[in-house]
Amino acid sequence: VWIFGYGSLVWRPGFEFTSRKVGFIRGYSRRFWQGDTFHRGSERMPGRVVTLLEDCGACTWGVAYEVRGEQIAASLQYLNMREAVLGGYDTKLVKFHPQEKDAEEPILALVYIATPQNPSYLGPASEEDIAAQIIVSSGCAGHNIEYLLRLADFMRYFCPQAEDKHLFSIEEALISILPCLYYTEETLEEI
């Protein structure tokens, strides 16, 4: 079984896997439209995390994880709690295209997607409003700023050829709000 991650799963899968591949899926755009009151926010101050929006001309980059044998049940149980129960995501099968030049056919992968019917779904907002909400939100997995910056770093270092205007314009808005922000693991813990 392959599992595609496009948010925090790209740097923190939280389950055992056999192999991983960087690549993309077609037909979806990544958006910071999902509210989070557990991992990156609270009931009082929901954070914003990403979900996928159907978009026929787009592609979303991320990481696909291969799980085998006993890893399958354990990883799906973990993800169903992390994404489906706590986050309210639905599951779909998508075609994943590995980044590798010699990759053969696309791989079918499971992906978790929040929909507008989800009670935590926040929907669209301006990049400035999303950045302002991210700045003030923190949950049990850490500060919402860390989530945004790690996702932007993943795209920059592992998928430099890919465009993600939504992600990078929110990062720019955050930096313009906090112009002297110099982030490290230690400064994020202090926030």
C-alpha cells in the first residue's frame, strides 16, 4: 500500500514504512483551508493546515510512503486517528507520479482530503489573513508557524522545479508580518 502525504506527513509521517518517494499527484491544489484545533491549534485559536482542492490543471507535490505487511494495519490505524478522526479527512485513491527520471507507471496511493462538509473546514481567506491566523496558533504537535515553514522548506529543497504560489505567498505574508523573524527549532519553541 502507498500513502501520499502533502502536509506534515512529508517531514513527520509518524508510522513505519518500507520506502518513500518524492513526487506529485495531478488534479489537486494544496490549500491552507483546513482548521486544526488539535495538532496545530486549539478550540479557542484554530490553526490552519493544508487540504486538497480538486483542480483539473494543477498538481500537488509531496511524498508517497510504501507500507508492507504488518506496517499496513498499524499505519492505517495511526493515520485514521491522526487524519480522519481528529482532522475530519476523507480518503481517496490517486495516481502518484514519482519524481525519479526512470520511474515507470504511476503508483496508486491513498490520500486524506478534508472537504467543505468537514466541521473544521475554514475555506478560503486572503494570504495575509491565513498568515495572521498561523502566527497566533499552536497545538500539541507544535506551533502553526513551524508547519508552514517546514512545508515551504520541503518544497524548496525537494521539489525546486514545482510551483506552489498559495504556499509561498502565505510564507511571504507571514514574513512581512514578522519581518525580523529568524526561525530555528529553539525560537519556534519559544513562540
